[in-house]
Amino acid sequence: MSEWLDRVYCEDALQGMARIEDASVDLIIADPPYGLGKDYGNDSDKLDTQAYLAWMEQWVDIALPKLKANGSLYIFLTWRYSPEVFVMLKQRMMMVNEIIWDRRVPSMGGSTRRYSSVHDTVGFFAKSKDYYFDLDAVRIPYDEQTKKARTRSIFVGAKWLEMGYNPKDVWSVSRLHREHRERADHPTQKPLEIIERMIKASCPSGGMVLDPFMGSGTTAVAARRCGRHFTGFELNPTYCEMIQRRLAELPAEPTAPEAVS
Ligand SMILES: C[S@@+](CC[C@H](N)C(=O)[O-])C[C@H]1O[C@@H](n2cnc3c(N)ncnc32)[C@H](O)[C@@H]1O
């Protein structure tokens, strides 16, 4: 497995993943093209519905054997194809959560013949019921005001008050607008805050995260910041360079990231 450690291969994930050893990966974070015709400098998001769903099934069947028995998968989707993809995945894995990523899109006009869509649908699936999950690593600290309001004796020493509450399945995290300090030049770059939560909860320290569709390399950056290994693929050579740049800007040692809210 060492040849895969902390590497991003500029190639088609379907070919590349086939070479990874089975049962060697703790966590897969997959952010595939959405099937909405986005421009990634290639034709990867230009498939019609039938071809798109067939392609999704194809890469899933290559990726899943790479997971360890207690491994899990997060997959970013939108409402358009999450129903079909969830059904397909439920035939292969245990569904743990549907997470709604509220992108905190500001209210400015929007759709006029439907409700404006402002969220991503994220599926969280596990290979077995004994999946790895470290809740304490992703607890959200209470603010001082809330802690103060819970000073009655029944709350003293309460673990949840000290350690924070467990994240819910709606994650409200701003998308990366043009001026955002994290922003790289990629149309669907995900915030580190989201990917780091997934990694801390679902991959043990020193474990391996596989991202078949690296884009700007958010998973690679997040894994390094969290002290995990990564491996992955990206078709577009310009994005591959972007990933190397983002990694090179990181300090050599993992930085313990702050807790997310
Ligand atoms: C939704 S974006 C991923 C964004 C990424 N999560 C980030 O935060 O930057 C999907 C990426 O998958 C890449 N891609 C599409 N088909 C691919 C394939 N068969 N193998 C590898 N990469 C692919 C696209 O070029 C695009 O950059």
C-alpha cells in the first residue's frame, strides 16, 4: 500500500482504483460530477441520465472492495440524482445518514418556477454495522453562554456539556465564495470544515482516505491537516497542479484543526 500513501494520480479514477489493494482503505470521500453539465475542463459531467447513472454504478463497484470491513463512504450529490444513487448504494452498503449541507446561499432572487436549491445531499454509508465512528472527535463545543445557563447541580460533570454536542445531520457551512481565503480556482471546491469533520469522525488517526475525484484536492489537504493518509485521482492536469500547490503550502507537520461549529 505504501506506493499509494499521500499520492494524487492524474488519471481516470476507474482505471487507477482497480490497482489499489482490496480492504486497504478506511474511508472513501467521493465528490463525483453531479450529472448537471458542469465544466471541469473535460467531458466528465456531460453524460445523459442513463449513462451517468451507469457510470456511477461502475465506479462504485470498483471503489467499494477497497474499503476495510469497518470502513465507510461519504458521497456528495444533489437532489436530482440522490434518490437513484441512494437506492443503488443501499443494495451494497448500510445507509447511516443523509446529511444536508446547507451552503448558506444568500437570499438574492433565485428560481422563479420552483424553490431555490441551496443544499447538497450527502450520503453516509458503512460497509458493516461495526463501522468506525469517533463521535468525540467531532463534538461541537457549547458556547460560554449556554454552559453558564446549565450550572444547576444536575448538569455538573455532564459529559455532553463538557465535551460538546454531537453534530446533527444538517450542516450549515458557507460555500466558498470568490473572496474566501480557502478558495482555489475550482467550480465545486468543498470547504475544509466539512471534509475534516468526515475524516475525524470516520477515519482513525494514521488511517487512509481515498478520494476518487480530487478536484482542487480538498480531501488531500484535510487529510494531511488531520494526520491521516490520502490517495486519490483527478482527470484534469490543471487541477492536479492545483492540488500539489495546496499541499505545498501546508506546514510539514499535521496541524490540529479547530473544532467545527
Ligand atoms: C465535484 S468535483 C470535486 C471537487 C473536490 N471535492 C474539491 O473540493 O475540490 C469532481 C472532479 O472529478 C473530476 N473527475 C471527473 N471524472 C473523473 C474520473 N473519471 N477520474 C478522476 N477524476 C474525475 C473532475 O475533473 C472534477 O474536478
